[in-house]
Amino acid sequence: MLELNYKKISENAKDAMANAVGVDHDYYNDATEVIGKYYPGDIHILNSANSCIITTVEAVEDPILTVDMGGWNGLERSAKVLNKKVEKITTTNGIINIKDLEDYFKENTINTLYITALAAYMKAQPIKEIKHLCDVYDVLLIVDISGVVGDIELCSCNDADILISSTGKPKIVNIENGGFIVNMKPDTIKLNNHMLKTLKADNITCAGINAEFSKAGAILEETRKYNNYLKEQLNEKLECSGEFSIIEPDAVYGINTIISMPSKSIAKKVAYNIRQQITVDRNKGIITPGPNYNRLKKPCVCIEIKNLDVDSITNKKLDQLVDIIIDSIKKEKEN
């Protein structure tokens, strides 16, 4: 049985959060300052990423365009609550084709585009090209950077009008709750003050964010390194052929690896067989079968390296995981 450790709050963050209990110090201001060093703008820290999304959706004009897969279903749920229209553009494994996006803007009235910087946490969107098109067609761009926090080259404040990120589990900045908005156009995008106050993160959450945020880049780099190692090993053993193959094998910025499956039922069986041979502490998991909107709406098995504690991952453990995955796939091929 392969034992893996789920991502947890660091001891440093726990100490910072414990020390914030019952004190008068303003950790909210501290946290906005540390976030602002990476993402300068009008910053608001709320109690969850979904709170950030619903607050942002309330402030922007619809129709809101998003991807047909590999996004975040919290966007559509928030829009439904607020009675705002959402449309979906067809993608390739969650990745927007720039020509298709331009055609969509030409043929439809779209006021806002919402994307996650990493489609299915697997591959980076062409964010700079998307932002250029949004500027040309006067479309507001919201980018969820939960999977790329700390990588300001891949997505900076210049690449969006609003940035949103989760600091909940199991994210790059992992405080187990909270999220933030960076509004680059506060003079024109007016967030609802009542919602901002009602959903504002508490002092304890902000103390954790303040303690952890500067580590985001290093944690992201380590997560990518291990994910790429896993993907390379799987790709070699799967021989990149047949119905079982790595989806987007050349993606280098992802923190999840996804394997295509011949059918939904086989995806469930392979995922189940893998789970039977691994133990993740706290009864958590790293195996997600598809179709799944937040990953890919096609038969697949997603290995969520992003869910693991990077300090506990080793190449040896990943080699064991590769063997388990390959054996589970071989069993289904034989059936």
C-alpha cells in the first residue's frame, strides 16, 4: 500500500494563525500588503474563493463567457444566484483557441470572460493572447489564478482586469479557507461594499495568508516538478498510444496529470482500482475520474498532484504510483 500525505497547513502558518487569536493587530492590512508585492491593485481578502467569485460576478456585466470544461463550476452557480447569463465556448481539453475566441466575440455580444489560468489544473491558457483580444473587443477579463499563484510571468496584473484566487485547501497558498480579489480597475469595476464587508476574511485567516504567501512560488515550482516527473514516467510506459494516453503530454505548467480512458465506466473502474492501492491521510484523495466539468468532460482519470504535501513527495513514491496506475490500466485492458 502506497502512503501519501495530503496538503496541510504549515507549522509556521498555524503558529501565525494561533497568535492572531484575540489580538488587536490588523493582519488584514499585512496580508493585502504581501499580496500587493506580487499583484498590485485594489485587493480584497474574503472568506473563500467562491465568495470572491460571487462578489465579482455581482459587479460585472453579463453575458459572461467561460469554457466548456476545465474551469470552475462556482462561476456558473454564482451567476445563477444573481440571475446573470453564462455562455460557454468550445475548447480543446479546456484550452481556448484564440481564433475561435475572436470569432465568438465577433458573432456574439459578450461583456465578461472568466477563465482559470490553468485549464483543469493541467495546462496554461494562452492568457496574454486572450487579454489582447479582450482589450480589442472591450470584454472584461477575470482570471482565476489559484493554480499559478506566485508565477507572475505566467499571469500578472497586466494580463487581466480582475484576478481571483483561493487560499483554501488544497491550493498553492493553503490556509484551508479564504481567497482574494485583485481589482485592476476600481474606478470602473465597482465591487459591492456590503458584500465585501459581509464576506470579509477574519484576522486569523489573514495572519495565515501573510505568513504563507511569499512561499507560493517555491511551492508551485516543486508541485510542477513532481507533476512533470509523474507525467513523463507515465507517458513513457503508456507509450503515448491507444485509448489510454496522457492528455496534453507537453504541458509544463500543470499541477495535475490526466489520462484518457475509453469510456466513463472504465474511467471509474481504473480510478477505483488505483484508490484501493494507495492511502492518503485524513481520508482525502488524489484520484478524480471524468467526465467532470472542473477537470475534463470526457472519460479520463485525473491524478491530482496539487493535492499532495510537496515536502512529503519523492520520486520513489511517484514511481510506485506510476506502477499502480499502469497495473490498473493493464487489468482493464485484459478484461
